[in-house]
Amino acid sequence: MDIERLKNKQLGSVFKPLYVNEYINVKDLYKGKSLEEDTELIVFEVDSRPLAFSKHRMAFHHIAQGYVNESPYMLTFCVICNSGMIMNPVVNKKMLHFYIAGAYNGMLLMADRETESYWDHITGECVSGKHKGHQLEILASHQILRLKEVLEQYPSCLYGKEKMNFFQKMFAKFANWKANTNGKGFLPPGFKDSIPTTIDDRLTKMEMGLGIWVGNESKFYPLKVVKENGNYLYDNLNDKNLFIYISPTTFTPSAIYLKETDNPLFSGDKITFSNGNYIAGGNLYASEETKIAIDKPNQIFLRWYGFVSTFPNCKIMTHANKGYEDHGS
């Protein structure tokens, strides 16, 4: 990586990472009217405990890290390209403390305070510095859920408390508005300059889609292709069957491993299959009392330039798949 191409190095002094020291139950936040039912939350599990952060406020922090039941975690989120991952920030048995070092390839590049090494915020790879070549462990893929869904699906969910002043909250609101995934998005000064002029032009650079990588294979599913097929697709990646769907509540795409090929019914906040199983809040159920364990590939909902910069040889889903017998392009 050509670190000389790193732009906006002053970002580290502007955006403050959230080093979490306190949690509160999401139910208490709702009762105290600190969050509304339609508030979008980034949700994931650490040591089997659901944990949530405000997507809106992560547009300011970009990084949140801490411990749950002595298990370390780090959430990264770049509002510009709409990308984020959950990783283990411990290296050689020591917790590193990460911050935003600048813009590279139109995305945020992290550094750790202990060694000033640079890290990719999607793959977790150290690209320059003392730990070059080290790979942070990817812990999980996150979900974007509305508060109402979190209360229903994860009633014991914890929320990482943040402290933000009025101006920081206003900036987060502005950034979310400008980077709206339903719109054209925007590239602030420095971000645009950090994108190579030779970027892959198979798609327009700001196009939104779901990027998935399994082993040595990676593929990008443009949002418009999924929508054109009734908000779902079936595919096979690295010999594993995938069901890709758009959430009926947050309108963001996700993917799970699912063996059956079926014509799902989208109704209200559920996606129901012919065998009676249904997806709600990112989970698969046989009934209200029976949750079915699912597995998910590494995935991220982001803009084309961000995914192809990270996975330059990725495939693209160019047409709708009706079943697993058609394995895409």
C-alpha cells in the first residue's frame, strides 16, 4: 500500500473513537425516550450477548471498541462508503486502541495508538507498520435493525453509551443525510482524491450493493439487481448456497446460507417460505418459539468503489437467479 496516497490525515483529531466503558439495556433507552422505535442500530453479538450502537452516531465515531464479558470487540463504520465490520482488536494478547488515520481508496484507514501501524477497516489486515501482514480476527457480520426489531428479537441487548456534544450530533446528522444509501452519496474533499483514477469501471463507483467474500472468492450484488428480482436472489459462492434478501423494515440487503430454493413471501416485517419457516429481524424461525441456527458469510453493504478497491478481482451478479442451479456471472 502506498501510504503516501493517504489523505485527510487530520481526521484523527476531528473524529473521536468510542472506547466503551458503560452499557445500558436498549429497553431502558427506549423507556427513557433516548431512542425512537425507528432508530437504526448496528447490531451484533459478542460472547453470545447482543450489542448495539446507533448507526447515526457511528457516523461521528467511526470506531467503537471495548469488552463484553471480558471478550474484546471493535466495530468499524465508514459513513462515506457505508462499510463496517466487527473485529477482535487484540494483537499478541494486548488490546490495541484504534483511531481514524485518514482516507485511502475513498474509505477510512485505521491506525493503532500503540504502534502507529495502519490497518484496513474492512479486512482487518495491517498494511503498514510494525504489525504489517497481521490479520485481525473477524468476529461477526453485523445487522442493521430498527429499535423496534431489537426489542422484539433481542430483549437483553446492550447499548454502548456514548458522550457527544451538540455540534458532534449535528455533524453526525449531516453526514448521514449526505451519505444516504438511497441517494447518490458524496465524497468529501480528500476522499475523492484518494481514489485511484484507474478504479474498476464495470459499475459506477457510487453504486450500492452487498459485497460477500468466502475463502478466495468475492462477489458484489448490486442493490438494483436484487430489487428487480422481487427483493431476493439465490446464488452459489465457493460451493455454498446463499439466499440474499432485502430487509422489509430497514431496506438493507443481507445474506444467509440456505439450502432450500423457494419463492419467499414478503409480508409486513417477515419473509415467509413455503415450509412455514420465516425470517424476521435477521433471524430464521420455525415458529415464534423456535429459532433456527443460521450461518452467514462475511458481508458488507457498501458502495462499489469500496468493495472493488478491497477485492479487485471480485465477480458481479449481473442478473437475477431463480435457483441454485444458476450460479451467476
